[in-house]
Amino acid sequence: MRRKFIIKKTMYAIITVFIVLIFNYILFRILPGDPLSMIMRNPRATPEMVDTVSALYGLDKPWYTQFIMYFQNMLHGDLGMSFVYKSSVTGVIATKILPTLWMLGMAEIIAIIVGIFLGIVAAANRGTKIDVGTLGFSLVTYSMPTFWLGIIMVSVFCVGLRIFPVGGMQSPGMSFAGEGAQLLDILHHSVLPIITMSILLIGEYALTMRNTLMDVLEEDYILTAKAKGFSRKYILRKHAVPNAMLPMITIIAINLGLVIGGAIQIETVFSWPGLGSLMYESLSARDYPLLQGLFLLITISVVLANYLTDITYSYIDPRVKD
């Protein structure tokens, strides 16, 4: 039964990626603007030069021919050549993915731990000041605009208190005595972006955990456990929290997929050299191959995260396979 379930989910994931490939191709070609004008910035460029560049990137061919070439190259792992960077899309993305994974990966870890803890504390103390305070904090942080919080953090801790650098991942023009000093400099630059992203995620996780746990605490088997004389901590740890974690797994998995390219505003505000900033730059420059590569990477990440979540569900809760 589980084998059929896994095969079905695998087929759905493959079909989803294929549909996204088609959408990926169409989306960036209906945007306003001419990519050739962004590539050929020289006002003295002759028509012959424009034709040469157009042929180099395949822009002189019909749209269906371009799509076939795009799909064939994709099957061979070739994402094309960036219009702006004049190098392979795969290589450009590879240089930007580690800063994003570091910053958003650390933010996710902090948010998961703190958010789940706050949700458990709020649900266990329902109706108290602790619950009201946690709920208010979660609602405020969850509804905060990303760019607004980033600007506030920069204004307070960078410009006002001057505790952290304004932006970037490393201090420009600085020579380090060793790898340890360079690592400390990177950590110093990444503290504020990580904290900012964590605050935005904590509210979502805390609210979800609180509401789910409150529903679980009203189930009959929880009342039975109380009637048997089990302690409150034992019931929470052994019965309530494990069952309340199922919806959390879904949200965490989706967010883990989205962190690959979901921090455009954070990286822009803090001048963080990651995929978010790269996506903003490529969108401004109408860099179709790079945009397609980034969009495909995000899509595969989200689809893979959902796929792994479904498979995990089938082992945690056997009813999912039905």
C-alpha cells in the first residue's frame, strides 16, 4: 500500500515540475521589456552586432524553437548562459546559493525551536497573560512587512547604535589574519539578517503550534490520560505535542523549500549576496536564462519539500495512505 502511495506521489511531483517548466518558459517572456536592449547597452551597436548577439542567445528563433532548445538543454543539465554575467547560469547560481542557505538555514533553525516552544507554552497556559502576550507577539511579527522590519533593524542597530555593519557578508577591502578571523567577520555581518528573518518566521510557527496543540488538548484521549492521573508535563510530552507536530511538519517543509529564493527583500535590505539579491538583479535586467534557472531551483525545492513531507506523513500517520 505504501509503495503505491510513494509511486503516485512521485508521478505527481514529476508532472508538477514539467508543468512548471512550461510556465517557467512563458512567464519571463511576457514581461515588459526587451532583453536585447539590456544586453546591448552600447548605443553605437550596429544592426549586425545586434543580430549576432541575438543569434548567440537564440533570440532570433521562433518561440517554439526556443522552447524545444530550452527543454532539451534542461534535460542535459544546461540552464543556459546569463545575459548579464556572460557565464553559465549554473555557475552563477552556485556562487550565490551558499550565502542564502547559511543565512536562511540558521534563521529557520532558530525560528523552529523558538516558535514551537512559544506555541507549546501558550497552549499549555491558555487564557493567561503568558498566552495573551505570546499570541500578541506572534500576530504582530507574523503580519510585519519584511522590508519594513529590515529597515527598522538597520536604522536601529546599524545606523543608530552602530553595533552591526550596514550590509554585505564581509567587510570590503579587509585582509584577515586567518580563517577564524574571516569566519568571525561573516558571523558579525550575518547576525542581523538572521535575527530579522527569524522574527518573521517565529510568529507563524508559534501561532500554528498554539492553535494545533489547543485542538489536540481537547481530544478524548487527552481527557482519558488526565483521568488516569498522568501529570500535565507527561501528557504534553508523550501525547499532545507529538500529535500536534503533524501540521508543523507541513509548514516547516514548505518554508524550507521557499528559503532557497524567498528572501529577496531581506537580502536587498541588507545587501546580502545571495539568491534573493540575484533574483532582483536578474529581474531588473530581464535576464531570462538566469530567472528561469532561479525559478526552476525554487520550484524543485518546494516540490521536493512537499514530496518528502507526504512520504514522512505516510510513516508517521498510516491513515495518510488511504
